[in-house]
Amino acid sequence: PKKKKSAPKRAAPRKKAEKAPKKAIVQDDDDEEVEEPVGTGRIYNVISKHPSSTAATVKSVLAAYQKNSRLALVDIINFLVESSGFDPQVKEEMMDQVPDSALVAQLCEKEPKTYPLGKKVRPFLSTFNLFWTKLVEEAHKVGVLYDETLMPTLADWVHPLTSCDERPFRHTATLASYGVLNGLCAVTAAVQEELATATRQLEAARKQQQDAGGLREEELAQQQASLHEKNAALEELIKKWFSSVFVLRFRDTAAEIRRDSMQAMLGWITR
């Protein structure tokens, strides 16, 4: 008797491929697209791997800030936390808190990695400083530097961390503050130059004996008043950040913090 042919085995059904996480696309200075998953720690992931994308990342962060300021601030503060060597744990609901000792202890629950600004990984320093400087400069360009949220929230978080007992937090927050001050000094210099130009133009317009209500004179007067207001706000910010951070940290017990403080001061003097 003939043997019956066995039916061919059916191939096991293929599993559906998992969807890749959504990507945040940022272009670096060489116009190369850099993709990173959206979520906590995105800023650190992007600029630590692609330093040339720092300026573009800042623009992306501030564009997000204009849509949802709280979530963007969470990203910025988590960048500071992760740059200190700790896991980014700041959540949106925590943004109303001031980082007191209890909150710092919560952020430090897990053992820190070697913090990126420590002695063995100093190459990250210039990228880290550039982020905070560009953040201020770009915030000035888009107008959010003078709102009631960005700088007050950063001060509420960064200033207390510059005085905490955890050296990675204290050191990293101090360097972030000096990056902010670098940006404020650069923006103030630009605003004062614009103010001087606007004042000269206004005086020239008045000497031309135009009518008091002349459109040109009125526009220049408004521009001058706006620049005066910005200059006053910037000078107040510089005073606040300097007195809250440098005045205390240039006498820090840690030698590297004292050194970085004096290097920052030298940069401001020779600017």
C-alpha cells in the first residue's frame, strides 16, 4: 500500500514588529539631522552625542516652551539633573516646588554615575556652558527672556542647587549659572548698543524740527523706551544671579568650584 504524503508544515505566524518611538528631529550645525526619542533626558542625549547640535536644540526647546512652558522647563531641569550624574526624575507636578533638602534627597536616591562635569569627563564642559548661554540669547530673540516664567523658574531651581550638600549638583548648577550669566552679559551688551543707536537717531530726528507727533520720532521714542526697560530688566537679572551664586561659590570648599568661579569672573572682566 502507498504511503500517504504528509501535509506540509505551516510556517509560524510572524509577530508584528513593535513601533519605534517617536523621534525628535534636530539639525546640527552641519545640517545633519539628529534623531532622538522624545521624552525625559532628550536634551542631554542630543547634545552629549552631537555637540554641534546645541544651538539647534536650544531653538527646539524654546519652540516647545512657547507651546507648553511647564513641560519645556521639565526638560531643561532634567538636563541639569542628568548632567549632575543622576537619573532625570523631575516631573511636571514638581515644578511648583522649590528644591529644598527633601527634594534634593529624592533626586539623589540612586547612586550617581560619574557626573559628566567631573575631572575625567571635562570635554562636556564647553557644550554644557554653551547650552545655557544660547538658551538666554535665544530667549531674548524670541522675547520669552522677559516673561514671568522662564527666568524666575530657572532661578527657583538652579540657585538652591548651587548651595546643596551634594557636590555633583552644587558644581553642575554653579556652572549652569555661569553659563546663564555669560548669556545675560552678551545680551545686555547688545541691548545697550541698540539703545545707544536708538538714542542718537531720536536726537537727530528731534533736531530736524519735525512735528512733535511725527511718526519717525514717535517710533524711535517707543523703541528707546522698550530698550531702556529691557536693559533695566537685564541688569537686575545679572545682579540677582551674581549675588545668589558667585558671591557664595567662589569661596566653596571644593577646589574645582572655586577654580571655575574665578575663571568665569576672568571671562566677564575681559569680555
